[in-house]
Amino acid sequence: MKVFEVVGQTRSFTRAAERLNLTQSAVSRQVRNLEDALGEDLLIRRHHHLELTPAGAELLATIQEAFHSIEVSLRSITEKSNQNRLRINVPPTFAKRWLLPRLARLREALPDVDISLSTEATDTLAERGLLDCAIRFGDGEWPMLDASILMTERHVVVCAPSLLEGAKVEGPSDLQRFTFLHVLASPDRRYLTWRHWLDAAGFQDVDTRGGLEFDLLDLAIEAACAGLGVTVADRSMVRNQLQSGQLVQLFDVAVEGHESYWFVTRPQSAGNRKVDAFRAWLLAEAAADRAE
Amino acid sequence: MKVFEVVGQTRSFTRAAERLNLTQSAVSRQVRNLEDALGEDLLIRRHHHLELTPAGAELLATIQEAFHSIEVSLRSITEKSNQNRLRINVPPTFAKRWLLPRLARLREALPDVDISLSTEATDTLAERGLLDCAIRFGDGEWPMLDASILMTERHVVVCAPSLLEGAKVEGPSDLQRFTFLHVLASPDRRYLTWRHWLDAAGFQDVDTRGGLEFDLLDLAIEAACAGLGVTVADRSMVRNQLQSGQLVQLFDVAVEGHESYWFVTRPQSAGNRKVDAFRAWLLAEAAADRAE
DNA sequence: AGCAAGCATTCCTTTTTGGAATGCTCTCAC
DNA sequence: GTGAGAGCATTCCAAAAAGGAATGCTTGCT
């Protein structure tokens, strides 16, 4: 069929064969097969040139249009989508608190890369379809995927300055007066960030059973800003709020978390220009972040 | 590609395979090959159902439209053109004087056959392209073609009644007074119909060198009707004019010509419904014509 | 927990497609 | 009008693509 299209354009089996990187013999038979299948001639073989029959002319026009639209679609898939668009899933809190504030800079650094950002809690990167890469929170061990560490969490305790009412907070008992804000790993299970932080700080006997629970760290931080209580959060996630005074840090204890944020890609993406560029940018930003 | 279209519709390799009369294995690989070629996934394999990626959805839509238009075009070629239309070349004079007056009856007899009538002096039937069949004048010997005889020429001499001015025309000398109308076989060669007729009539010493020449018998007949001279013509070609009195026949001599009109087809058309029907009708009409 | 549905994969067969060489016919030029 | 060349057809064989059967693997459902 493709063969007939080229023959129709070149009006010659020989030239069509050249253009298609085939022999004239192959072209001749392809067209003949098509004609036989249709039970209708498409070309009139004259010596030194070919003419289209009415049926051939009609079919040629249709085929050209159809192939063209398919070609455009194919190109838009292989080129546009593949070469310019980077589809990435980022955990919601990381997206909002870390990536979004840096998106403008990303656009400057990689002006020719279009970003598609989704914030599913669990991404579908392994299913090799909708995503080019992802940022994940975890231990960096994901089968069949490549991961580069971006940053390890450094947990600090924060709350709204209004909550303090000028009082000093210096020990476990002071802390116990506040409402604890927790983040859920699943509907019935909390992340153990409070536990880890308290252990690291050397605070025993603090009862964290009460308090508010949120499914997203982001909501817990928002709650803290609103003066609802104290929460443990990664320092990078609340840097802006600390700088603007929306939040204050309690205690000078920063606990290295057990898990980290990773940039995750599929092995097939190795060497992919835009993925590599994005990774480089992310790592540079993360390094700058740590240096602050 | 066709495979992907069906998979996109059925959302299942297994069902697509059934519809395509293939195995699930073949379908699976076809799609995988397409994806590999594009470097882009088109489907998300879930268990118990498939989902389209954005790229897949876009491609599916394009492909469906493109294939549909090609299919329509293909169908119009194989069905409409092939099944309903009969393309036929008929020598000009035969077309005008014999076939055209019978076209209305042909439409009645074969209402579902559309006729495409061309009147090239030399048809292209052997080149298998534009024609389904032809009517030819000759000896019935054409390589690679099948021929059925329709009618043998019966030459009579005719002229306009006004030309006679009431005079009797009974011998060669009477004939010599008229202008002879000739038909050319090629620019410099006449058909020998006058010669044959004169020989058969037993008229010696008639000088036919002068007179008017025409490239078509039809023009010669028209000239005769206009009173320009006498011509030899096949009786079937002038039957209407004789009946209406536009022409009259001179002498009661009808000469069987050396050549005949034949219905000619390609061997590949053997068994073709519309060709067979047309042949049957032609032969019946020719028989009826002879009976008159 | 076990079964069934459904896609992936492997190995082998079948079908299709392609290439090289050759033949045939027409056109063009001398 | 004759020879050369251009261009399509055809034949035979090789290569490659597609297909089939069987099997494995994962997951959703009962």
C-alpha cells in the first residue's frame, strides 16, 4: 500500500523502488498484488511511463491523506511527546513545597523541556507507560528501576509562632502541652517520624497517641501554619515558612530520616537527553538546598 | 497497525486475536513491535483489561479515521466500480448507429448495470485497465482476447432520395453519375468497400477514384443523408434512415463484408456476471436485428 | 488459598517479502 | 528501419516477518 503511494507519486516502478530502497521487481509485484486483491487495475502500464486509472487516482488520493495523518500522529508521538515532554510523578508534598517553588528556575534551565507533573501518592513508573520518571520517597530500592538520591529528610519540629505565646519550650514536658500533628502512611498507620525524632532528641515518655492525623504531610504543615499544633517535617519542606516567620522551629534538633527522596527512572531511559538533563538539574538544586 | 486498531477497540489482546483470526501470541507481539518501533508505549497492561496511554489514544483515533477512509475507498473500487459499472469501447459508427438507439432497451434489460461508453477507434482492452470489454470490427483474431461474433456486415448502397430526382438507377453508368463517398482506413488508404460491392454487383469499369473521403463511416452516412453522394454502408447502420425515408437503397444487392463486428473480452473476465449479461443481451439484439 | 483470566515469552513453522537475473516491448535517435 | 536503451514483467531462490502452540507468570476473584 505504501508502495503504491510512492508509485503513484513517481509514476514509475523504478523510481519508486529507489525511493523505497527496494528493487523494481519488488515494487512491481507489490502493486500487482494490490491490484489482484482489488480485482481492479490501478495503473496503466505504458512504456516509459505509468498512468493512473480512475480507480487508482481515487485510491491514491485517499491513501495519501490517510498516510499523512497517520504519519503526523506517529511523529507527534515519537518526537514531540518523546523529545520535548517530560512526564513526571512527584509525591504531593514534595511537589508543592519543593518542586513548585523551583519550577520557574527549571524552565530557565531547561527551556525546551515541557513538564507534565502529576502528584499521585504511588506512581506507575514501573508500568512503563505514562511516566518518564518519578520522584519517590523510600529507601532507593525499587526493582527494575534506577534511583539517584536527591535528599535525605532532616526532620525538625515546627509550629506557628502564635502557639508559643512567648513561652519557652525546652523539654519534653513543654512539648507535651501541644497538639501533635501526624501524617498517615495508610489509613490505619502513622509514619513514625514523631517517634524517631523524639528518640533522637532523647525525649522519653512523651505521649504522642493523641493529636490530629492527616493523609498528607502537606496538610499537616498547613495545619501547623494555622496554629493547630506541632508537627515534624523535613526542613526543606518548610524552609519558606521558617524564613517568612509563618513557622518557627522548636529545639535545635534535626533528625536524619530513615528514608530519602530519590529521582527514579526506568533503565530504558538511560541516556535519554531530557531525563538526564532533568536529573542533573535536580541534583544541583538539591545540593544547593543542602548548602543553605 | 491494523492489529493495534482492533486491540484499541476491544481493549484485549485475546478478543482482538479472535476478531483478527490470530492467536493472542501474535497480537501481543504485533503491538509490542509497534511500541518498540515508536519507542513509546501505547497500552498499559493491567490484569484483566488494557488501558490506552495518551499517545495510544491519539494514535488509535488517527488510525481509525485513516483506515476507515481507506476502507471506504477500497470498497468503492471493488464494489461499485467492479460490480455495477461496465466500461466498454465501441467503434464510433457502431456506437452511434446501432448501440445508442438500443441503449434504452439495455437499461431495461440490465437495470443494475451502469454503462461507461467510449468510442475510441482503437481501444485499450488488451492493456487491462480502463475497459471491461469492447466491440471491435475485424476478423475476430486478437491475441489474448476472447471474441464472439455479433454481426457480419452486409453492405448496401444508399443515398438521399432527393439525389435521384425521380430518375431510375439501374446500372453502372447510372451510378457513375453520382459522387462517391468513401471511408478511410488510414489517412492515405480507403476501405475497399466500394470495390467489393461493385465486384459483387458485377459492375465493371466504374471509376471510384473521385469523391469525398471521410475518416468515419458515420460522417459518410451523414453526408449521404445530406444529399452529397452515394455511399456503401452496412445495412444495420442505416436501417433507421431507410425506414424513415432519409435514405434509399440503390440496387437490390447486399454484399457480405469480409470483416465483422465482434464482442471482445479479456479471458480474465470469463464468468464475470455483468460482462456475461451484456454479451447475452448483445447477441440477442444482433439476432433480432438480423431477423428484420 | 486456589482457580481462572489474560498477557508475555519461547521455539518452531509458515507465509510473505525481497533480490538478482533475465526477458520482453516500446520509444527514440541516427 | 534498425539498433540501443529505458522500463516493466517474470522466475527462482533467499531472507525476513508473521503466526501458532505451548508454557509461564501475575493478578483478581471466589
